[in-house]
Amino acid sequence: HASAACDQEKEDATIKCMEDATGTIPTTEEELCKYYQEMTACYPSDCCDVDEVDEGLKEYQDSFKASFPDGSCDIKCGSMNLQASVLFFVVALAAAAKNIF
């Protein structure tokens, strides 16, 4: 079931976005994480509280963990989710700091 803000038009746009983003599934941890992040970025933030979206995110996370059990990938709903962008920035800063020291 979709929330009022997550209408059919947004659902259709999400499907098209995912179809456009689908290609060869990468085999490295970093590229696979980026691939899943691009796919989940297709979800409009209005659709992030829909059960099917939660299930989809869990499937991506499980699939990533199956390929890279010790790997880490922050898979969030919606690309315009401010929290996800801030978290990505913090992770990028931490990674950059690790490379400096």
C-alpha cells in the first residue's frame, strides 16, 4: 500500500529510474555498494515509509552482505534524504582522514 504522498506517478518514476540504473552488477565491494545506492536513490523520499520499500532496502542489504560478509554499505531510501547525504559526507571525511594518517 502506498502513502498518499507516494502516488502512482512516483512509483512509476521509481521503476523507470531503477530500470535505467540496472546494468552489469559490479563485483568489487565499493562498486557494488555504489550500485545499490544508485538503485535506492530512485525512491522518492515520499515513498520511504512504504513497507515494500523497506523490504527492498533489506533485500539490497542482504544481497550486499552475501557478497561481502565483512563489508559495509550504507543503503538508504531516497537520494534527497538529507540524513543520508550528511551520513555519506561524514563517512567520506572519515575515509579521507584514514588515508591521510
